[in-house]
Amino acid sequence: MTELIRANTVLPATRVDFDVVTADGITLVGEVATPIAPSCGAILCLHPLPTAGGMMDSHVFKKASYRLPALAGITVVRFNTRGTSSERGASTGSFDNGITEGFDVEAMVNYCFDILKIEKLWVVGWSFGTDLALRHARDPRILGLILLSPPLRTSVDSDLEFWAHDGRPVISLVPEFDDYLKPEEARIRFAKLKQMKLIAVEGAKHLWIGEPSVHRVLSEITAVLAPEKAPLPLEF
């Protein structure tokens, strides 16, 4: 008998807490959720704005850790940026509007490759996390970026020019009713990134509230890392 996947459904995975110390001495707290079966790749999650409640447990990323290991064979790495708290705990330091958070991204990317021995890593940013990705997730070992609700709040032209010249894949999911950057404006702002796949999501809002929106986001992530598993099932 199958069951409907609900907001609080937690599917099997190996879940391990970790601490990582950055180059400037900040301790980051996080969790890695690994499939029971062999992993096909991993996502490093960069969460929304901490001063507006964003954290590693922001609902899309928490549900990614609940579902993607079992349903798609994807490893999910989440952490709190400096000065951010969640049920897992608090990372030390203080919010710096995406500047010294660059050390956080660098430390976590190194942790994924050097400690977890991940071979196929994509960085998934959401809102504030998309700016962190565009500005700081440039390690050549990263396969590409997936951007959820990019506001382009602190990213500047030189950041977009980097990715335009770099050529690695950038996939952007832009909600139809986004509060900051709607699809038509996003196409203009991201015009330099000829390699970008911009997906306008009808009916969605910046925070991706509701199971249909969450299912769409997680299915699009799966389509990148494990296309044979997309779209995700609605039951298990």
C-alpha cells in the first residue's frame, strides 16, 4: 500500500550532523543526508536571508533532505551560515550581508569534496543563497548552480560576467509572483548568461509555499542530477 508524501514525510536516509571551521575561525553547523543506496550526486544548500528567518531548515531545503536521498539518490548538505540558528544549533559569528559569508561557502565546498568525498556537486541557492552562489561558489570542482527565487540583491555585473565567461550550467527557477524578481525582468537581468536555463514557474511565489511548489522545485533539482528519477513521485 502506498502513502501520499506530505509536508512532514521523512523518508529513509543516513543523517549525520557536522561542524566545519572556516578560514577566519567561524564554526558552522550543519547536516548531511545521504542515500541508503549509492549516491548519484549531491547538492550544497545555501539558505535564504537569515535576518528574515532564513536558515538550513527553511522548508524547501528541509524537505529536500527528507525526500531526495530516498526518492532520487541525491545527497543533501545543509548548514547555517555565520550568525544563523536553527534546530540543529547556531553557527558562530554574525551576519555580514553576504561578504564574509564567502568564507562559509568556501569552507563548505571544501568539506563536501575533501571530507565527504563527493564527486558530483551542485550548489543550490535560495533567495539570499543565490547571491552567495553567484558571488562565492566558483570552485572549479562545482558542476553548476541551481538558483531558486534569485533577487539579485547583492550580486553585481562582475559576478554575472564571471558566470557568463565560465560557461558552467546555471539553472534558475523564477516564480511567476516573485516579490523581488519576476520572470520577464529576470530574463533581462540574466541576459549575459547565455548558458542559463531560466524556468518561469506559474503560480509560484518567492517562498515556494505549498506542496505543489515544493514538488516542482525538488523535481527540477532531480531533473538536473538524476533525470531518470524526475519528476518525483507523489507517493511512496
